Amino acid sequence: MKIPRDLSGQELVRILCRNWDYQIVHQVGNHVVLETKRPSHQRIAVPAHRNLRVGTLAAILKSVAKHKQVELREILSGL
């Protein structure tokens, strides 16, 4: 699957919270900080921009996939 080109930061935050057990910790400027405790503690910052750059989105999704020990395509299928 290809990485979407039109995903906003707010949409990504909603998806990660709903599907992957992340919670919003706080927001600093244009960045929303999320954390999860499953399977271990992880914090990530998601830019709350209208359209995320492909490289930024790819890096966030790869980090989530590695932490959750799933394939990247499983994360992409939920977008």
C-alpha cells in the first residue's frame, strides 16, 4: 500500500488514538504529543498540519509499526 498524500495531522492523531491505543498527552504549538503504554512506553509528536509531508508521515508510521510489532501495511490498512 502507498502512503496517503492527503492525511492531516489531526486525522492521524484520531486514527492512532482510536486504533492503536495512543492517548493525547498535550499539545505544544503545532505538535500533538501522543503516548502509549502497550507493549511498552512510547511518546511521539505529530505535527498538527493540514497535510502531513510524506516523509514525516512515513517516519511516524514506521515508528508506530516497530513499537507495536506489526507490519507497516497493517498500519496503512487502517488509514
